Amino acid sequence: MSQKVVILGSGESGVGAALLAKAKGYDTFVSDSSAIADKYKTELTEAGISFEQEKHTEEIILSATIIVKSPGIPEKAPIMKLIRSKGIEVVSEIEFAYRHIHSDAKFIAITGSNGKTTTTLLTYHILKTLGYSVGLGGNIGTSLARQIIHEKKDIYVLELSSFQLDDMFTFKANVAVLLNITPDHLDRYEYKFENYIASKFRIFQNLTPEDFYITYAEDQTIETYKKNIDINARYMPVSLKQLHASGAYSDEKQIQVHALNDKLHTFKTEGLPLKGKHNYINIMAALSATVAIGADVDKAAEAIKSFRNAPHRLEFVGSIYGVKFVNDSKATNVDSVWYALDSMDTPVVLIAGGVDKGNDYSQIEALVREKVHTIVALGKDNSKVFAGFANMGPQIKEAHSMAEAIRIAHDSANKGDTVLLSPACASFDLFKNYEDRGDQFRNLVIELAG
């Protein structure tokens, strides 16, 4: 009798896991408390996989040998409490896929509160440009489980969220990257920052002395927590302050990277497609990761020049009468806005607001005072934005739609200014998600630019 796999959640990761389970001969069932998208229902039906939507049938779910849980489902969900009480094994889609992948595949795993998508895409771009057999997965793109059904890549570059890491156990990276840790998603971690930190540090589990790990050396949260654990791998720090014996360093004018033979290679930042301190950290991490996996340093650095970042991450949209518009809708916490403002070299009109996460705007006060002359508060309830920025100097105006926000921002800007959408908040009050928020911003600016 075959083992029974129940997949909770029917997004890309859930359906990918279901297709893999079916291909491997498991008795497979998909359950989602919400409606399943038509494209995924079609896939499941054509694959002969049973599913239910808008409910969880406890009798079926609790008959599972193993449960693959969507990262979006919190432990406090009633069905999860029931599953835990029965002691059924619960894993993430990444963990499930890893248990079924060919043994000689290598993994570069990347996490962090901010910058992980850019670093993941950049790492993938470098390796793909250099001709490696490489797959992209995790929290971005096609699910790893779906990819490994029919294809066999030599290297997989994975962006991993804390939610995915929580349900990963046997997975081992060959190169593990932790960019930074700032308070985020604390509602999923009993509002304890230390729980969230421990989740991020799971990226280093199962490393061996033949593996590599990369961190931003000036992140005090990481450095403090590292003192209490033993990471059994070779260290490649990236730094904006000093050149270490391995890893990389940038003074923002150039980047220095150690090859595996310790030879130092130096590159100018001029001409690179990504700017700002945070992006130099991302570039150094991606370069170090590709070097660790075996890429030529000089060729990897050259490959960066053809990279184009994903939408909604400091994406230049266009200019209207000399005012630049930049879409940074992915900035859903204050730390992300810090990096965005730090990269600005013009006066700024900042569009911020949405669903507040308990934000402490004092973290960006110095940059706001230096660079921002007007804030457009965009949300259903803008009281926390008004309160948070009240004594920092900029004029604060209010908008309740993206069109209104763009009009107010443009009217407030002078020629040569930048209108920066960098909300510091979740998007669910006025938008479907941060992509919808960024798409509306982009489309309206393009329309106005004519």
C-alpha cells in the first residue's frame, strides 16, 4: 500500500508538490480552505489528483502519512493544531522535493529579511549566463517540486522564506546565504524576535566543512546570534567596512572578491545595473555564492552587467516633466525603505502607507530629514503614517487611491526630484498584494508619461 501524501494549499508550491507526489507513486490529495485557481484545478484534474476546495475534510487529512504544508498556512490554524496533535509529519514543498532529487545536485540557498529576491535572481542570472545547468525556485518562480519531475539540473538557486525554512529538516545547502535579519512576520513567531531569528538561521542546518556560508558581516543581529551556535562550514563574509580574509568587500566605488584560491579580484561599481549600499551587499553575496559553487570570478562579475532586476524593487518606471518615478512596492517594512532612501541621490517625494506592521519610523528619521521633502500617505487609515513622521520635517499629504497618490506626488515634486513608492507597509487595504500596488503605480505613470 502506497504512502498517502496530503498537500495543504494549492498555490504553485502546493500543486508542484502534488504533481511530484503523484509522479513518485504516492496516494495524493490536495486540500485548500480557499478556492483553487482554475489553472491549478485543470492541472490536478488532468493528473488524476483528487482535491477539495473551500474546506478541510479532517478525516482525509488526518489519514496522511506525510503532509506538505503551504508556507502561507500559520501554525495557529485549527487544521494545523489538529495535525500536530496527531503527530503526523509536516514538511515544506522544498523539503519534500529535496528528498526526491538526484544526489549530485548542488544547492545555493538564500534568505534574509530584505534583498533575498534580488540576490537570488542575480545569482541565477550569473550562473545561467556562464552556461551552467541551473534551476531557480523556492519563494520565486516555478516550484522546485515541479521542476524536478522531468528535468535534472546541476545547480538549484533557491530563495527561502522563514516560513519555508520552518518545515525543512534534511535539506542541506552547498552554499547558504543569510543577508540580514530585521523584525518581520512576528505575528507568526509569537511576537518574539528571537523565534524569527532562529527560523532564519535554519538556512545553515546540516552544513558540512566542504560547504560555504555567507552573511553580511555588519548585521549585528546575525553576528550576535552566531556567537551562540557552531556553523560547520567555510565562511565568506561580505562587508561594507573592511576586507576580510575571504568573501568580499565594497567601498561603494569598487568591489573586491576573494577567489577560492584566495586571489583578490577588484571590480568597479560604475556601470553595474544595481546601485546603493544594499545592492552592493546583494552583488557581493551573489558573486561569493557563484565563486563558492565554482564559477570564474571575472566572468561572474562581467555577467552582472546584463542583469535586470525583478519588478517592484527600486524599478525605474519613467519620468514626467523631469520628475523620476521609482517603484519599490516590495518594500513592505521600514528596513527596506531605509535601503531605498539610502540609494536616492535626488530630493524625494515618498509614497508610503498601507497595513502597518507596528512600524518604528524613527529608524529612517535621519534619511527622511536629509532627502524627503514630502510624504504622501497612501492607505485606508493613514493615522500611523502621520504620527510616525509628524516631527521629521516633511510635509505630509493624504491619498486613498494610487491615482490620487501619483497626482499629489507629482504636484509636490520639483524638476529633478524622485517620486519613490516605498510603502513600508503591507498592501492588503487597497490592493490585492504588493505586485498589484506596484503594477498600478507603473501603469499609471506610463499612462501619464504618454
